[in-house]
Amino acid sequence: MTQTTTTASIPRPDRTLAETDRTRHRRLREQGSLDRAALDAILAAGFVCHLGVIVDGSVRVMPTVYGSDGTTLYFHGSVASRSLVSSPDAEVCVTVTHVDGLVLARSAFEHGVNYRSAMIYGVPRPVTDDQEKTAGLRCLTEQCAPGQWDYARRPDRKELAATALLALSLDEASVKIRTGAPDDGDGPDAARGRWAGVLPLHTTWGAPQPDPALGTEPPAAPHHIAARADTPAS
Ligand SMILES: Cc1cc2nc3c(=O)[nH]c(=O)nc-3n(C[C@H](O)[C@H](O)[C@H](O)COP(=O)(O)OP(=O)(O)OC[C@H]3O[C@@H](n4cnc5c(N)ncnc54)[C@H](O)[C@@H]3O)c2cc1C
């Protein structure tokens, strides 16, 4: 999905991800990437992440929608969401994953997944300023459905007050990408003559389904929604 926020295209001088103790790849290092553009592409291609957070001493990994403006990830939810608001000063780890195919090898051991994934670490900042909150919510809405912020009614003061928004810097992040064939094409199992290869996985958007509340003759879906039918979703 292409993101249409105003700040996403601002060029950054350093296009390399800084390695830290926790982002340094140790296993399957060849799949690791320090290319900042790879991180941007993975984030731009999705809108759902998994937010790992400690709540009352117990780990939770919560699927949630995000928006990225190229330097910051935004998450939102109810002000009553304990995962979002109960540990304001705590470290979180966020993952974004796109599965591109199954890697079907000759041996069960060598089976794998072709994927693009990112992990982001940090302490999220609660956004309280109404103007910044509105910008963050715009970013998040546009990440899911570019064009929708201008089409839908904007949040009013009451809705803003009922919404928690967290901002997480993209300064500490790692990227891993696997592409290509199984790894055992030149191993002893190749002599077995069994099929091996990749079963690609493609996700695409479907045709828009009007809300039944629109009645039997609903208005046409706006172009920014209708045009996405049959296009890749990640
Ligand atoms: C859909 C999917 C399925 C997978 N299935 C398996 C599986 O069944 N078994 C398996 O062993 N591995 C699997 N992986 C790979 C897995 O995510 C780890 O990369 C791998 O297991 C190495 O883990 P580790 O803790 O030894 O990594 P380490 O190399 O010790 O990790 C060091 C640091 O590298 C970064 N890192 C590690 N993995 C990733 C990643 N995937 N994306 C972004 N940054 C990363 C993190 O910042 C981490 O702290 C899968 C990945 C995906 C996306």
C-alpha cells in the first residue's frame, strides 16, 4: 500500500539503519538488511503490526493498525486500552510482517518462508497535543486507506479525547528479508528427485462492498476505494 502522508517523502541524510545490541542480526544474518529504504518499504506496504508490550508484568503481543510518516510509527486505540496506556514509559517491540511465499524444500528441516519483516524498539510517547494527535490520526488513516482522511468526517474534540495515540521513533529498527528458492538444491537431498520450490502467496484487495444501510441503490464507492480492487495488498 502506498502511503500518502506529507512527511513520508522528506529525504533523510542517513539511509543506513544503526545497529544496536538488540537489532544486530545473529542468526540467518544473510537475510538481515541495514538499508533504511527496505524498512520504509516494509512499513509502507502494510498497516497492521504486532505491538509487544508488558502489562502488569505479563507480556502481550497485540495486533493493531499503525501509520508511519517515515520517522515515527503511530498507534491508536481507546484511552481505556491497557496495552496502549498502562505502561507509558515502558519499552515496546513492534513487528510488521509480510509473507511472500512458502519455501518447500527437499527436507523438512530446510523448509522456510519468503518474507519481509521489520522490528522496531523503543519507548513510545503519548501524544496529547490536539494538533499533533490529529496529524498522527491522519497518518494512520491514510496508511490504511489513502484518500480516506479527506473523505470521512474528521474526529471532533470529544472523539480526540477518547482516543489514545502513541508515537514510536523509528530510530532503532531491524529488517530481515528472505527471497528465493530452498537452500538444499545443491545438497545430498537433491538426488532424491522430489519437487522443491516456492509457493508464492499474493494478497489482493477485493471489490468494495457497500454498507447495507446505504439501501438498495447505494452511491458509487469513491475512486480512492474502488481503484484498489484487484491491486496487491502488501
Ligand atoms: C513469517 C516468518 C516466519 C518465520 N518462521 C521461522 C521459524 O519457523 N523458525 C525460525 O527459526 N525462524 C523463523 N523466522 C525467522 C525469525 O523471525 C528470526 O529471524 C530467526 O528465528 C532468528 O531469530 P533469533 O532470535 O535467533 O535472531 P537473532 O539473529 O538473534 O536476532 C537478533 C536481532 O535481529 C533482528 N531480527 C531477528 N529476526 C528478525 C526478523 N524476522 N525481522 C526483523 N528483524 C529481525 C531483531 O532485532 C533481533 O533482536 C520467521 C520469520 C518470518 C517473518
